[in-house]
Amino acid sequence: SYRARLTKIRLQTFFIMIHSKLKAASFQLYLKLGNPFMKDLIEMADVSSEVMNAMGLSRLTRLFLASSALECVLGLLENTSRRRKLLDSCIMELLGLNRVDAGLMPTNHMGTQDEAWSVIVMSACSMSSAFLDEKSEMTEYSAENLNVALATGRFIRVAMELFALSLTTRETQHVVFDMPLIGTVICLLQTFHSHIDEVLKKSSIDTTYQPNLLEVQLMMIASKALYCLECSLDRNGYLVAFRESEGISTVSSYLEMFAYNGLDRKSVDSLGSVSPIDLNYSAKCVLEGALNLLNISLSKSKHVLLHGGMAESGVQIAYNPYFALFCHRVFVSRYNDLESVWKVTFQILREMVEMEPAYLAVFLSSTACAVLKTVFSDGKFPVIFNQPSGKVASLLLPICKFAQSMCITIEGRQFLAQSKMVEFAVEAIQQPCVLYTVSFGDKLNKIGKTIAQIIVDAEAVKLSVKSILRERLRSLCGEASRAWATLPLQQDPALSTPRMQILQKLSNVCTLIEGMFVENKTRHNNELMRDVLSEQVIESLMDAYICTLPPSNQLFTQLSIKDSLNFGFITGAKTITNLLKNTAQSLPHVVLPIIYRQIDLTLENISSSKQNLLAINSLGSGNSSKSNESDDGHRPQRPQSGSERRKSRSS
């Protein structure tokens, strides 16, 4: 036990050295290919290796040592695969990640036809049965048995991290070698299915039930396995391996489990008997992993020629009754509790409609569609989205993409006109829950392009969106002018002030319109731009320029700085400028006369302001002259003008 503790301390020290800022030369000797330390590190990372079994240690000690060694391997592999190159290690060669040639079986550092990294992952997956046995047989939690079970779960999760990181180095020719490993991970998920279903049933029966440590470990392993399959689908050619290993059916079983969780399957036909989805954090991670996996599978299937046809791409899931039930339960749930689930559900619906247009009629006749219609057709911003921490910004683009896919049929366009989905996206960009979103400008451009395509296909949506944008621009410009008129000499420059919120709303609307019309320069969009950006709206935007300036004290401070070029709310000024500039290119006969009038008005204001300043200056000079005469009896000399100074210097 003493040697085991010493070994664990050495492994933890080595882990700290890998992630520290120490010079690599201080321990580079240990990282060379011929050094026995690296070979022993790989052997210790496999809890079932001959070296670990020959040590005669307890199972708990072996798991702790294997997990520590595997974390060191992960650190070295991440350093190499992320191209940081801070450490010149031989970890790729020892794991067998760079020994695959075309048509040749890979070999590891021992010369066998197995890759060390896949052997470690296989060994970890084989321990899942032992983990489940310990979980089912454990009636009384002894400290040692509980620690063994938790250590087993931790080792499996770290091995899954190795799997996900190793996939970043794989190419299309590696699919043949990695297919058994993908099948092993899918078998692990199939084994965990019934146990996770049991935990979900306990939570649905007793709302106060909290999963114990082993149940949480169980669901975290499942979510990590789903993440590994996501990483595999991101690689070219791995979709076939996922499909051939019954990956689609496994994902389908998990979605069915969550759809019927807490419900009686015989009583879900009526609309009122369906309850929202209520999950704890670990169960939510499993659900998000299954949804992401299905979404990636559908997206990849559009770009890959599938020899088995559409029936094996995941579209068949849409025709199962549980999928409509699942969508129904999502749409009646609070968005703040299931942010990612809402987002991915819309993405999946869009992919299914684009791959199988006939499914749109099935969705429009489902109860989920009826619920979705009531969510958006209220005419106001739905309360379920107006949460303080609700990330509504990430949901807007999937909603618009799904709405765009529904324009392929007359029924779909009628649903968009009745449900107000597109109008919801336009209203959402002005809500407080999206005003402080970082890097929202790029998403706004994409949302604008999508809405521009929708209004081309749906006439009723075009009229509604056109009216909303025109009214919002005029109202926001009026609010900004009123806020500027009552602005004190000094104000808090925080973004949470009412004036800054108005300017952020105006900036979002301008960016959306720019994405809609400017980058889609067609005759149809030019006509629509003329209706939205009317002469009154453009004049209001011109008047809103001054509202972007800061309070007087702050403005004079910035003017005193020599290198200061930007004043006030820069983002708002730029968005208004870009919108007017691009509008002038498309509609010069409308914009240019307004600009000329504004220039003339500004020059007149400058002239009158100059005269006022000269009058104030002369008045001040007269008062100072009188005071000087009363003191000395002499009038002070007038300062020389520029021409007089030049004459004196020339003479």
C-alpha cells in the first residue's frame, strides 16, 4: 500500500507538471519514446492490463491508479492534438493513433494488432456490467463498496474522454478499425437504458426524490457515452458505423423513455393529460445528448449517400407516436428549465421536414403543433420565454429555420400566419432577456436572411413583418429622442439604464433589417425596403444619431482626449450608419434628399452656434476690459489675430 500511495503521488505530480508553466526541458527526458516511464504510464492507464493485475492491489487502489494515469495520458494527448506543442511527447505513437496506413491494420507499441487507446476504452466499457452489478446488489452503502462503485464510474467517464479526444485525430480510413469500438459504446447505452428508466420512474412518482450518488454516476456515464458518439459523427465517414451499430434504434429508445416518463401510456391520447417534462440535471444531460445525437445524424444524412435509404437516417422516428408526444411535452414545459431541449427540438423538426416533406402534414395534424400555435399566437411576447436567465437568443435562429422549412406547403404557410412564429422572432430581439447577449450581431444577420426568405414565400407573413418593423423603428427612435431630451449632465453609462436599453433595441432592429434587405438585393426586397424604410422612418433614424452621444460631461471629457475618435454608444451609431448607407445604395432617390436636408440643417445650426459663442465671448471680453480699466486705468491690448501675427513675423 505504501508503494501504491507513492505511485499515486508521482502520477498526480506529473499531472500538475503537464498543465503547469514549467519548462519542458526539465522533464522532457521522461517523454521520449524509449523511456520506460511512458510505457508504464500506458500500461497503468488500463485497469485490466497484465501489469495492473500482477501488482496484487485491491480493486479500489487499481481504479484510483488507473484513473490518475489515464488523466496524465489525456493531458499529454490534448497537448499534442490541440497543436500547442508545448511538450514533445511520444504519446501518439504509444497509443497507436498515428500508425494507420492505407490498407494496413494499426499496431501499438507492443507490436500487436490493437491500438492502446481502443484497448483502454474497451476495458472501461467492459467494466460497466460490474458497475451495474454493484449498484443492484448494494442494499446498505458501506464506505468501501460505495467508493469502489464511484471509482469505477469515474474511470469509465475518463476513458470516454480519451475516446472523444482520440477521435479528433481520426480520418475516414480509420472507420473500419473504430467500428467495433463505436458498437461497444452503443451496447453500453443499451445496457444502461433500463436502469435509467428505473431512476426516472422513481423521480416521477415522488417529486421530492433525489437520485443517490450511484444513480447520478449512472446517468453521467450515459451522457458521456452519448457525447462520444456525437464526436464520432462529426468525423467524415463515421455515420455508416453509427448506423450499422444500431445507433438510431438506441437513440429512439432513449427518446421514447423520456417521452413516456411519468405518464400512463393508455391515457396520453387526450390533450389535457400531458404534463411538462421535469428532470434533474443529470437526467437532462442524458436527454440533451440523445437529442444532439439525433440532430447530427439527420444533418449528416442529408450530405451522405445512404445505401439503405431514408429509413435508416432517423426520419422514421418522426412517424412514431412517442415523438409527437415528446414534442408536445417540450412545448408545454418552461423554456428556462429546458433551454437546450427547446433549441434542438426545433432543429430536429426542421431537418425532418427538409428530408421528408410529407412529414409536415403529419406534424401539422398533431397535438404538438396545436400547442405550439397557442404559444406564439397570443400577440404578446410569451411569458414562458421572458425569464431573467432565459437564453432566448439561441432559440431564435432555429425557430426561423423551422419556419422557413414550413413554407413548402400552403398549409405550412397558413400555420405561420396564424401562429405568429416569425413575428415572435422580431419581437424577441427587443426583449430585455436578449439585450445583453454577447456576439448577437452575427446571429441577427442570419435571422434577417432567413426572415427575408420567409417573406418571399409567405405573403401574409410579409405584410405583418413589414408593419411591425416600420412601427418599431419609429417608436424606438421617438423613445430615444425623448430619453436624450431629458438626459442630465451626468448619467451612469451602464447598459442597464433605460436610455442604453432603448439604443440596444434600436441597434438590434437595424441589424436585423440590414440582414434582411441589404444582403438580399433583389427587386422584391427593394420594394419591401421602400415600404419599411419610408421617408418618415429615415428622418427618424437621422434624428436618432444625436441620441447615441453620451451626457455632456462625458462628451467634453472625450473631446479633450487627442486620440479619441468614438463617442457615446458606438454600436448604435454604427448600425444606423450601415443601414442608411446600404439603403442609399438601393434607394438613392429616397435617402439622398433627406441627407442633403439634414446637412443644410446641421450647417445652419453650426453657424448659429458659432454666432452665439462669439456673442458670449465678446460679452466676456467687455466685462474683463472694464475690470482692468478700473484697476490700472489702461485698456489691455487686444490679442493679435492670425493675419496680424503673420505680418509681424514677415516684417
